[in-house]
Amino acid sequence: MPGKRQASGRGRRRRWSGPGPDDRDPQPFGRVVSRVALDRGWSPRLTDATVLGRWPQLVGSDIADHCTPVSLRDGELVLQAESTAWATQLRTLQRQLLVRLAGAVGKDVVRRIRVVGPSGPSWRHGPRTVRGRGPRDTYG
């Protein structure tokens, strides 16, 4: 008979969710996002973004007020200090910063720190430039 279930056990059996967690239950959003990131290979980039996005929480407000993370590529974190004095101070604190970052985000995320000082004003106003003295030749 078409409407009856087959007695041999080959018919589809209905499963009910028990009192414990099940794959069919709603999952926390963070777990789903981390699973998708892992499946697609985004985890290293998300970890890099964590370092740049949570910079004040990772190093403290004293250091974060005087330097800005510029980039993190291939384990090298580039920091731009607000003054040459702070650039020197950050260079002396490199080992302590590496230990603090390794404890917070993982051992191999940040392997080197490169500190650059403040940059001067740029006369460039676009992607193309022309060789020569630039705007200084019109001053006199």
C-alpha cells in the first residue's frame, strides 16, 4: 500500500530532537561565522583584522594613544608613531609588545614589529606624478 510505512525498516524514519543540543538546533552566530571563516580560509585574515581593530585593548591606552597600526602582512606589524621620541620608545618596547600580542591573538600572528616615525606633508594629490622640483619652483 502506498500510504503505509514499510515494515522492513527501509522507510524514512523520523528523528526527534532530544533534550541535548543537536545539529538542527539554532547555533550561536559567532560559532557559525567562525566555521564559515575556517571553511573558506579566512581565519588568518580575520586574526590580522583583530589585531588592527582591537589595538587599544591589546596594548593598552597609553601606547595606543601615541601610535597607530598601519598594516600587518606576513607576520610583520608596521606601527606609525606620532613623534620620533615615541618611535624610539616603541622600538625599546618591541619584545614586550610581541609577548603581549602573542598571548592575546596567537603566537605566530605577529612575529616582527617595524616602527616608523611620523611622516611629513606630501605634495602629491593623486596617483600620478611628474619628475622635477614640484611646487617649490614657483616660490621665487
